[in-house]
Amino acid sequence: MNERVLIFISGPVGAGKTTFSAALLSLMFRKGYKVCYRSLTAFPLFSYIFFKLAAMLFYGLKVVRHHEKVRIHPSTLFILRIKSMPKPVIVLLMLLESLSVGLSFYFKIISTCINRKVIIVDEGFLNMVANYIEVFGRRSAFLIALIAILIQKLQKRFRLTIIYLDAADNILLERWVARGYPATTPIVDMKYHLKYVHLIRFSKTLISSVAPLIKLNTNEKQSLLLNECIEKLTVLDG
């Protein structure tokens, strides 16, 4: 294998991304691959600062901190209050996000996985696209352009594939109850969380036409999922 491999593990909360990532990492180590495991989410660094300050302005620091403790990002509070944004603000946010993600990707992944042939990224691309759709809208020309640029840049540097994990809504809800999150608040209800699940599924449909994607149903046993994944993971051939 001459090129470096980049694998994004994406899917809704409760789909089993972290568990599957750990199992895939262990399996690849046993097979002799030099593997690196990291995570990457939307709106880090400068974007995070923007959304947190804006959310604090709307709701106050106490409310924002409470939502962060239950894993609700300030961007969610921001978009629930704003609903839609003028194009100049969208452009500004996309510039901030491009810079933030670029720096985060370099310092969290590239610089720390220098000698690794395979990089597994938990959360990653589809979940990030879902966050962007939530904030910028499904039909945003800026969003489509940004996604296209990101994919092109990644495919030039890596052999890219995306593993998408999912389960039926009722199974996801059972897992949410068992683990205690995603949580509901007076501002963010269960309908929002389910809406976000559907945004992730929409992003999967959007991206599957332009990037290699493997879809796995986590209702199945972990060992079956791993075998199915390895069979489909053609980026590791050669």
C-alpha cells in the first residue's frame, strides 16, 4: 500500500461509531497495519468561539454551559434562535470554519499520525456535513462548494473512504435512553435530535455520489460488521 489511507467513521449518536472504531483499530493492528485513531468534529477553534459567544449573548453563560455538559454544541443554540442567516454572515462563518477545520485537521491528525499508513477518524465527514446543513441550509451554494473543495483536497492526499453506521430509529432511541444522551432541555427537545439524525442520513446520500462509502447496520453483531467492512474496504488492497 503506497498511499496513506483515511477512513472516516460516521453516523448518528448511538449507532456505535466509537465501539466500531476501536474494534476496527484493533483488527488492523493485528493484521499488521500502522494505524492512527483520532476524532474530528465540526465547528472547532475559531468557529467554536464564535458560536459560544453568540449563544452566550442570546441565552447567557449558565445556559450554554449546561447544554455543553449534556453534549449540545453552542451552534445548535445559535441556529435555534437565528433560524436563518444573511449571506455575508454565512460567508464569514464558512471562512472561519475552513480555517478552523484546516488547522484542527493538521494539528490533531496530520502532525500526530506522520508515520501511520491508516488514519481512522471518529465522527468526521458525514456528521460534519450534517452540522453544516443545519446551520447553512441544504441548498446553500456556499455549502456545496465547500464540501466539493474538501473532498477534492482529501482525495488528492489520501485514499479516502467513509464508513457509515446506522440503526433503526427505535433502536437508536433505546440506546439514547440507556446511555443518558442525547439529552433534552427546555430549548432542545427530542424532535431536534431526531431531525439531526435525518440530517446525517441526508448527508450520507449527498456524499455517497462523490466519495467511497460503506454502509453498515449496527443491529448486527460486531464481528459480522467487521468482516463485512474488511471485505468492502478496497482502499486497503495492494
